[in-house]
Amino acid sequence: MNDNQLNEYCRSIAEEIVRDAKTECQAMDWARESADSSEYVIYYHKAHELCQNCDIAQGEEFVAECFPNEVMTYDEIACRIAYGEIDSRICSFVWQLWQEKEEAA
């Protein structure tokens, strides 16, 4: 896993969401659900792989904002960073693709 692969992974999810969603709000809800159920969030070794090989600035910011005083294990931190990073990327792609979809209509 590297940044390019992670972007491809998140864009693929976003494309599917935008294709099937009826509204932008629904698309964003599905984006969060998709991030939450990602194998990179569920499985510790996948979360560690993502954290060790990708830019995780958005994921670290998510953890700092949402869990400022929570004591977490190493594995929990990795999974939450992975969630924050994937969620941020999927939502960004969904927003971009939704705008393109609206402009084309």
C-alpha cells in the first residue's frame, strides 16, 4: 500500500457511491459507512500497513480532534488514523465526483 494505491482504492469506492446515491447527503453518509467498514480500518495489520506507507496527515488530525484525551492502544490508534485518512479521501473524491456529475447534468 502506498499513497497512489490508497487514492485509487478510495476513488473506486467514491465512484461506486456517486453512481448509486440519490443525493449528495446520501453519498456522504455512504462514504463514512464505507470508510468505517474498510478492511484497512477493521484489521490491525492493514491499518498498520496504511499508517507505515502512506501520508496520514488527515488521519492524525482526525484522531487529534475526535479523541484528544482518550487513552488508546497502538492498534486502536492505527485503526482510527486509518479511518480518518480513508474517510477524508473518500469524502473528497465523492465531493469532486458529485460536482462533476451535477455539471454534466
